[in-house]
Amino acid sequence: MPRDVRISSQRQTALEELLAERLYEFNSEATGIFDGELLSACVEDASGNTIAGLSGHTWGGCCKIDRVWVEKSIRGSGLGTAVMKAAEAEAIRRGCHQMVLSTHSFQAPAFYEKLGFRRVAAIADNPRGHATFFYVKRLPASQGS
């Protein structure tokens, strides 16, 4: 039995990957669903710098978006919409029936609502003085369904 718990404020990439793998193994064994795939989308400028992107995964007919970011100077240009639409198309191609994500009240709730996401829950004071909103978007059936 381990005796010491080490707490860190540094990124622990290897630990995060290990936890993701072990949780996927557990979840897949528990559900019998083994179709999980990472999902990412990226847009680069002419110099090869990332100016927009997202990350998440698909599993069991659901696409979960974990992070979405667009360079501040080009927000509102339609690039975020393009990245989200590309992820949605890929989710449909993979047979997903819904997309889920969360955002803070000060981030982009109106953006996601404009894209057809519906708020299903909120947690107040997360972070203090703000809220976290949870969204879902039902997707049309994929061509292969």
C-alpha cells in the first residue's frame, strides 16, 4: 500500500496519459464499448503557429469537447465556428448522436448556443462569482447508421 501522496502544481503529462488510459480501460470493460478515439482540430497561420483548435474524444456515440480556443485577435472571424463544425462533422462520421461540453459563464456560452447547443446544467460559483455551464447538442444520424 502506498504511503506518500505527492501533490504537484506542475503538469504531469505522463500521469494524465496513464489516468486517461486506465479510466478508458475500466469504462470500456464496464460498458462493453471499445470505440473510443481522441479528437482534435487545429488551424495554423502561414508561419505554422496554432491560431485555433479544439480537443476532446468520441466514445459510445458521444463526442465530448474538452477544450476550444481561438487566438484573441481573430475571435469573431468565424474560425471558432469552422473548428466546431469540423469536429461536429467528424463526430457524425464516427456515429455520434450527441456532443457535450462545458464552458464558464465568462467564456463562450452565447457562441455554443448559436451553434445549437442547449444548456442542461449549471454550477454556480465555479469559479467564485461565475458559473460553469454544461451543454449538449443532438446530432443527425451519421451516413453509416
